[in-house]
Amino acid sequence: MDSESDDLGKILLVDDVGPNGRALSILQDAGHHVVTAEDGDDALKKLDIIHDFDLLLADSEISNTDEFELYEQSRRLNEYMETIIISSYPNIKKAVKAIKLGIFDYLEKDFSAKELLDAVKKALQNKKKCEKNRVFGNKIEGKYEYENIVCKSDKIKELCNIVDRVAPTKASIMITGENGVGKEIFAEAIHNKSKRKAAPFIIINCGIIPEELLESELFGYERDPKGDLLQKPGKFELAKGGTILLDEIAEISPFMQGKILRVLEEQEFRRIGGFEKIKMDVRIIASTDKNIEEAVKNGEFRDDLYYKLNVVNIHIPSLDKRKDDIYLLALHFINKFNKEYRKNIKGISEETKEILLLYSWPGNVRELKNVIERAVAISEDMDTIILPEHLPKGLVIKVEEDFHENKKIIHFHEFEKYQMIN
């Protein structure tokens, strides 16, 4: 099929007039591929069999089905098809409801041929535009998924290959990288690809737990702090057979560094206040956003513990160093938050895409996720594309300040929209 006929789309016309209908005649004369249905039930049967319709064009006066009910049911069979409703009785409330639901247009039945063809053309163009920005699972060119890691860049694919090789081994792993790059996700991927995947995966944030509590969190105790007899297992016991992620490992004190080193060397430990030695059966993964090699050089982190933990190093580059992943991750998060907020965002405008690619992302993937969640949350029910106005004003201004000479990035007249929303 050539590109011209592709642009004409495939239309399902629901009209009980049959082959003598005016809409059918206009569409066929214009070269559109039209399939007709006599009522709502017939339309749903055809949608269940034929899955590549681009547009549903339905008369609101067709028997046996309310136009909104037909729209809702048709969406379950063809989520990305556009819909135009034709009505003999113009009704502002109905028209507003239609647009809010996601129906593309609401036409009066005394339409001219030009009005009908213009509406159809715009609907088909909108569908085509949305398709360019939509994630179809693994069908996006260059998309790569590994466990919960979504990427396009060769840098992250290479790290996933390393994870695949080291996960089944007993090697200790240290994951480094800036805040928000996804260290926890990589650690969980290692656990899930290992022989320990059926056992617990436990995360300990060493940076936020005071030293006196961190020891009991890791090793447990025989008596509580008041001296009462009360056994409490620590995370090393609770994670038996599984994996522990020691997040922010560079923040722990020299005392705790020594305790952890001894446990790693002896593969056993005692609860605080206890005498019984407990065999350790857990894999240790450590992570940090600090320059731990510098910490070792400055005597802030024990070199022997560093070498014990850093058998394999996985350094995750910042999002700014892997621009290829930004757009793909944005679409991935749109899909996620569409479900959570019951929205119908299908993609990102070209201008929004430029802004996302030009921003430096100091908060990395975590910040991008937050920005996309906000955009989806504040979007109107009728919105199908994320626009610059949906982004935080500060982010857009920062990009504008950094690249003010490139007027294609953002247009100043749109700042009124940002002021209204932000």
C-alpha cells in the first residue's frame, strides 16, 4: 500500500442507512477504505475480528447502543482508534462529555462533505502523530529490556550483559553512580538473575540509620536496649539464602566497617548480646553515590573492606551521559502512570522531547520519573500528548537560560501557560 492510501486510513462507519448513506458516499468518493456496520453490536463484532481500524465514525441515533457506551466498548477492542460521533441533535453537554472521554470530534448530522472530510483528516493525522510517540512494548526501535531495566544506550546494555554473567556467581558486587541513576534496580536485577532469586532481597540504607541501630539491624540482638530478654533476628538472618543490598556503604563508621569485614571473612556472626555463632548464607551487594576510591585513598574507608566488596564493579553513568535513554524512559513512565492515574497520554510533543533531551537531569532517572508523573497527573482527561506546559516551570526556564540562543527549544509566548499551571 502506498503512503497516500496509508494516510486515508481504515474507517469503520456505523450507520443503519446502509450503502445509500451520505457519509459512506462522501468517504468512498474521497478514496477512503470504509467498512460499514448497521448498529453498535455489529460494529463491536467487526472490531473483535478486524484490529487495524484507524477511525470509528458512528451515528449517535443508531439502534441498541448509546454512543458513549459504544465508544467505551470499542476502546477495549482497539485502544488507539480515533472516534468521531455524528448527531442530529446538537447538545453542548454531550459534546463536552465526548471530548472529555477522548472522542476526537462531535459532528452535527447536516455536515457538508468538506466538514466531514476535514474532521476525518484531522482524526487520522492525530492518530498517526500519536503513533510516532507511543511505546508498543518491545516494538520501539532499539528498545532493550532486562528485568526492570529499560534502555536504548549501549552503555546500559553493556552493564546488563555484565549482570547476566556475574549474577549466577558468588562474587561480591559494588554498584556506583550518582543519586537516582537506578542502583537499586540493578541490585534487584542481580538478585533476580541469581540462584538466590526465590529467597529475600533486602535493602539496608546505611546512610540514614544511626550506628548504634545499624549494628542491631544487621546482626539482630538477644536482649532489647532495656536489657529485657528478647531475641530479634537481624537482616543477615532474615535474608538467609538471599541477597542484601548495603546502600550508601561509604557512609558507615570505621567501627561498622570492621564489623562487616569480619562477617564477610568468617561467614558467620553473633547477635548483639549473644554467644551463639550464626552461619551467614547471604550475598552482599554494596552501593554508593560517593567516590569510594577517593574515600579509600583518604583513609575514610577501609581498603581491605573495599577490596572485599568490590570484586566486580558496576558503574552506572548519569542520565546526562546517556541521552539515548531519556525519551525511551519518559515513554516507559508515561505507560506506568497512565495506569495509575487512569489517563490516556499516548506520547510527547516534539518540543517537549527537545526540552527533556536538553535538560541536564541532576536527579537522574528518579527526577525524570518524578517529572513525568507530575505531567501525567496534571494533564486534562482529554489530553493525549505531554506538552511543555505540563513540565515544571523551573525545568523549562533552566533549559531556556542554558540554550537561550536556540529559539526552537521553547517559545517565549508559551510561558503564560507555565505561569497558569505552576
